[in-house]
Amino acid sequence: MTIQEEIEDLRRVLEQHNYNYYVLNQPTISDYDFDQMMNKLQDLETFYPQYADPNSPTQRVGSDLNQSFKTVPHKYPMLSLANTYNEGDVREFYERVRQGLEGEDFDICCEMKYDGLSISLTYVDGALVQAVTRGDGVQGDDVTANVRTIKSIPLRLREGSGYPHEFEIRGEILMPWTSFEALNEERERKEEPLFANPRNAASGTLKSQKSELVASRKLDAYLYYLLGDEIPADGYHYENLQMAQQWGFKISQGMRKCKSVEEILEYIDYWDKERKNLPVATDGIVLKVNSLRQQRHLGYTAKSPRWAIAYKFKAERACTRLNEVTYQVGRTGAVTPVANMNPVQLAGTQVKRASLHNADIINELDLHIGDMVYVEKGGEIIPKVVGVDKTQRTPDMRKVEFIKTCPECGAPLVRYEGEAAHYCPNDTACPPQIKGRIEHFISRKAMNIDSLGPETVDDFYQRGLIKDVADLYKLTVVDVSDNNKNRAVSATKAVNAIRASVNVPFERVVYAIGIRFVGETTAKLLARHFKTMDALASATVADLLEVDGVGEIIAESIVGYFHEDKNLDIINRLRDAGVQMSLSAEALEGQTDILAGQSIVISGVFAKHSRDEYKALIEKNGGKNVGSISKKTSFVLAGENMGPAKLEKAEKLGVRIVNEEEFLEMIGIS
């Protein structure tokens, strides 16, 4: 056997074992034996790079290199499904199909609705060539490098299984409950924000700039729809997926063809209970007309197919005991009450804490310590207390009263007019606020000091190295490493990253300093309006109200921030460290107010500039980028393949559509 033949044979054997383990859930060799074969293949590929193959099993480990995602159009639009929540809607759907098919017999294929990230996979000659997210349905992000790390997605299809030359298969990328819980436990240990649910975790993971991280999080995938010119036009959906399973894909569990409404409702009832035992999150059942010919006959509305519908399960509810209400202080000083309860299983995870949001919610629920409370996961996402079983309350139970002072520093809490939250006003000496502001300052959308994290900030704070954001710029390698040679490399990296952040643009500096109520968009507007930190610092409430999007509460918060000597001292020390305190000449060049006061939505694919470049042009000319169309939208900047839902809404509301050439002419660019 030649070296090339040995490499190809090892790949075939490993691909089969991957299929047995991740798709069939029936491993036939030990992990040790598998790892030995994998190591041998890695060694051979290293010594003989001429036989490299991007679809080799060894490539699933991912890369630690940063990558950016390019936007690509879908060959077939990825439409969303209409939702239903009750038996009556299911019966109406069935009747609409019956009438649409004019009495012709039909089957409904019932399958699980997985709660993950929609993905479209394209295969040519049995090899994965592209993986694209749903995006806006017309175009999505190319995430092929990251998808290659998901072991239940075949890089090569099983030989001799009869797959077409080219086809597309769609499904959901998911994070199994076990991976999700392990990830959140790790983040909790590191004092990092927890993911709300497996869908958010899967989405955030798949969009990571490092495929190595994606590989480490053990994502899974279930596929549910085949498309392509070579898929038999008179074929059947259920049968297509059975074929796809033979090719090597993991398909929806428990699929069933139903011939009546009663069979459909039995299926729904069964899985409403049994889904709790599944390894991944589900939020409903999808019903599809099985015949592809009948699907084409029924056709589509502007938003969704007429031949399919999604039945959504009601939010799962559990009853458990409220033991205590504790309070958390965020970086802005907002105080959040948290219900601490006896652990209870809910939508696949163990829940023992739930946010109570604010004092009004506590009063509305009339909470008492010891109450038996009802807990739901809204949309299977974040646990929330939704009610109390007052029949189980006893006279000795103490009513929950919202605290009057900060649980961290003891300062009397305040509640601003029009705000639901209570705040600790001691923003210069309250530890969670200080550390929170530093964490905000170093975050990606602010100063982007990626060598630091919450754990590092806490360590520096506890060691007395930093008390505010300006202290970061006086740190030395000796300070950070504490004269420990083993920490010298990471300390050097951290100090260099801090020093490099002085080049971050002024707009992000305004966001980074953490003025209460000033978010990323408001910070950009303020920077472009006032142009320097000194001008912003001396602005009056009246001056600030002239800025689009700045109301009285934000204006008063900004004035209050710059009236604090401690904050002025931080600004001056940041200035001395070289942090940008004004708009750059490049940012100032070509600034106009041509689009002042206009809210603009961007949709579609453009020929002359990217979407990000158009967003920058809108802001440079005084306009405001918004994500969704409303009556307040000034116009839609539309490229090719504008999203059908956005087009329909714009036409309905009478919002003007402006093409690429018209827009460039409008702002004076030929």
C-alpha cells in the first residue's frame, strides 16, 4: 500500500467511525483506538503535505486564526414558517391544504422543530463545499470553516450511497444540553456572562472568529430539507430524508407520516412530553406536505410556504419554593433582584435562579419568602417567575421588600423618573460598578483590549493595581507579572494590548468611558456632533438635546458625569496616556449634514460598496442607521435581492426605496 493509499484508507475508516458515533450513536471502537488512528493520520499528513485535503477528519480541530465572514446569496431563498400555537390552527392548516389540493389525497410529514441556528449546506461530488447561515433569507454568512469542525456534519458523504452530483441540504446547528451546561459552568467559574440558552450559545459559537473555539464547544446538527436540480421533482420529503440519512446525515428524530388531523395531534401530544428527554432543545413540531409535487402546487405567500407550518409548544412551567431574594449591582449601578429557589428541571436545564427585574415586578407578584412560585422559560429562553400559588402561603411568611441601600457599598438607592430600575449612585466607590466599568472599557466594542477579561480585571483590582480605567495605562510588565517569570509572556501581551488601545477612534472612547444611558449608537452621535471630549464635557442640557436620539434623561446623565471631579480626573489621565480625545482628521474629512435627521434601513447586496461602507457613509453624512422599517423610516437603501419581508413592509407603509446609484448621487459621490 502506498503512502497516499494509507492516508486515504485511514480517512475512510475514521469517517465511518465518526458516522457511527455522531449520527448513529453506536460507536464500534474505543475512544483510545480512535485517537490512535487520528494521531497516525495527523502524522502522515504532516510529513506528506502533498496529500492534504480540506475535508480530512483531521481538519475538524479548527484554526485559531481570525477570520471574517463574507455574505453570499442563497440559491433558493430561506423563508420562515408561519407559526401556530393551538389545535384549532392545526385543523385550519390541514383544511387549507385539503382545499388547495382540491380533494387529492396527501400525507403530512411531522418532525421536530429544533431550536438552533438555521444552516444551508452545499455538497458537490459528495464533498462539503459551502455552509451559509440563514441571514435575512435572501443572503447569509459563509461559515464553512467553522461548520467543518462539527463532527455530525459529514465532510464527505458515504461512498456508494447514491447521492446526486450537487445538492443543498438545510437544517439546524445546535448546542446539546450537556455542552451548554458545561460551557456555562466554565463561564461561571471565570465570572463571565452566562449564555441565556443553547440557541444563543450555538449562534455565538458559530459566528466566532476562531474555528478552534467552535471545535471545542461540541456543536451538533440535524438536517431537515433537501433541495437541488437533481432531486426528483415528483419525489417525497420523508423519503428524501431517509436517503440523506444513508448518505451520512443526522436527520430529525421520530419523523412520522400522518394521514389525518387526529394522527398529527397524537404526534404533537406525544412529543410535547417526550421532548424533555431529547439531548437538544426543541420548541415545536413542523408539519410539511410530504409530496414535493403537491408542495409546488400549493406554493408560497410572500413570507412562508403554504405547504408547511410550525406548531410551537407552550412555555414549560414548573412550581418550586422561593428561598431568598438577592440583589446584583451592574456597571451602571442598576440593582437587579434575583429569585433564589429550590432547583427545578425546566426545558432541559436545572433552574435555581431567576431575574425578578425590578421592584414593580416584586410588588405585582406580591412575593413572600417561602412562597411556591411558578417559573417559566419565556420562549424556552430566560427563566422568569410568572406567578405565585397563594393557596400554599402561611401567615408567618415574610413579604419581600425591595432594598433601600446598595448591597455592595451601603449607599442609599435612587430611582430616576421614568425608570423601572433602582440605582446605586455611588459610581466612584462601589466595587461592582468600578470593576464593571473597567470590564466595559476593555470590551470589544469599546477599547477592544482583548488580552484582558473579567477575571484579570478582578485580579488587578484585588491586588490594588487599578481603581479606575485610567490606571490601566500606568501598568507595567513587572506590575502585571508580579515578578513571576512564568507570567512574563502573558503580562507583556496584556501591557502591549493596553498601549495599542490608544489608537481606538474617539467615537468608541466616548462609549468606553461608561456614561450612564450612553450606548454605542448614542456615543457615535455625540462624538460626531461635538467632535472633541472638551466640547462634550462643557455641553449644557440644552446643547445635548440638539443631538438626534438624546433625550432629557441622557442629557442630564452626561452633564452629571462631567460635573464629577473624579470623572474629569480620569479623562485627563486618559488624555495624558494618549487616548483619542477628538475625531480624527480622516473622520472629519467629508462630514456633511445632508442626511441629518433621517433614519435609513439598508437591505440587499451592493455592487459598488459593502453594507458596512454604506453604514459609515450614512453616519458620515449625518444620517442614522436603523435595522427595521417603520413609519419613521426616511427611506430604504436597497441593493439586489432586497429581503422580501422588508420590501413588503416598505410598500405597505409607503417608505421610499432608493437604489445604490440614487443614494451615491444624493450624497454627492459619483
